[in-house]
Amino acid sequence: MKDTIIKMLATGFYTGCSRFIPGTTGTIPAWLIAWFLLRGDLVSLGIAVVVMSALSVVLASAAEPILGHDAKKIVVDEWAGMFIALLFVPYSLVNYIIAFVAFRGFDAIKIYPANIAEKLPRGWGVTADDVIAGVQANLLTQIIVYVIYMMK
């Protein structure tokens, strides 16, 4: 029973079990939560960042013995990274889509220091690279949003 709960939570309610791009399908629920429930509320998004980052370390550590080391099915780390990518981003559909695409890109290519961070042990490594990818995506999104609004 405990393993089932860990697997359910670590896989983002099984969205990470998709055979087709599990990281992306596992990120979509976090984006939907941010868009439909948090709706740009900075305090709520900040709480989501802290809670999901901490939960990710714990759940990923617990899920690795069940699913394998840094298994693609573990997507709770994507949730933390996605919330970070959206932090301080002005609430609009275009901006949130830019952040989503940027996060998925940075998470996939693992630019320094994300490529080093993923080598940390257990849930720390699983989570750290996504936290860094979230920060990188956030910075790129902020630049793109700034340029878009300056061109208007």
C-alpha cells in the first residue's frame, strides 16, 4: 500500500507513466494547476514552489527503489521545476506557454549547472536539475516577456 501511494505521488498521479514523453506529460498537470487554480497568485505559487521542491526530494528518494534510479516515470520533480519556471511571470496564457516550453527545453538539454546537479545522490539529484532548469526557464521567460512588451 505504501509503495502504491509513493508511486502515485512520485509519478504525478501516474501522468509520468506515459510511454510518450513522460516528462512532458508529467509536467502538464503542474502547469494546469498553476493556470487554473493558482492563477498568477504570487504567494500561492511561492508556497507551491517550496512545498513541491521539498516533497520532490522526499518522494523521489522513496520512489527510486520502486521505479529505478532517476526513472523517467518520476515527475514530481517536474512539478517543482514548472512552478519555479512560472514564479514572477505575469499571468497570461502566452507567458505561461512560453514558460512551459522553456522549462521542457531546459529540462531536456540540462545546461550547466543542471547537468552537474543531477549527479547528487537520491532525490536531491532527481530534484536539483529540475529546480535549476526551472530557474533557467524562468530567466529566459522573463527576458522574452520583457522583449515582447517592449515591442508593443
